[in-house]
Amino acid sequence: MKYRLMDLLACPMCKHFPLKLLVFSEREIDRKLSQEDKKPLCELYCTYKSAFTKDLDSLPPCEECIRHEIEEGMLYCESCNRWYPIIDEIPRMLPDKLRKEEDDIKFLEKYKDKIPKSILTNGVPFRLK
């Protein structure tokens, strides 16, 4: 998943924006901005700097940002406490009724040392017991 995707994503359940991003693993790729893309890529929120673009003191670091791909991680909604796994570079933002508890619990177990305790104990729809 690209960092700049966060400029578009909101919680599918409560529509909160922006979501919080936890990165567990990422890889760097050889990519450069084209001459046409020299303007900032994110319109509202720069996840790479964890700030709204209007609040940045300078232009966002798009050249650096586009070289990073998030392989494993988690999106978290601070409004409704829902979390969504990022697996194999794909954010899995399914409604609660379509999620598989067994798979989500395995994900939480695998990354429990990297996930804040508040998500592990109070996250929705599933949490560790």
C-alpha cells in the first residue's frame, strides 16, 4: 500500500478521516516522480509526515514518500475504534459482518508486540481476550 492512499481513505463504518496508520513492515522501491507530478500528491493529509497538508511548514516529501510501500500494517479509526489489517500491501477494509474473526485474531496475535494495547483490548470488531 502506498502512503499517499491515506489521503483518500476514511473509515467505511463511521466515515472518520484521517485514519491512523501503523506500519509493521515496508520496502523501499526505486521510483521517482515524473516532471508532471512535482506538485504535492496528497491534497488533504500527508501520512508520511502525519499532518494535514495545510499545517506543513514546507512542501510534503513526495519524492521520498513514493519510494516506500507498506507490506504489513494496520489502519485504525480513532472515532469508532475499528481497525483494519494491511496484508501483502492490501488494506482489508471490510464491514464487520464480512470479516473473519479467526483471521483477524491471528493477525492480532502475530503483531501483538507492535499494536498498542488499547487496540488489542478495545479494538472493534475483534480483540484479544
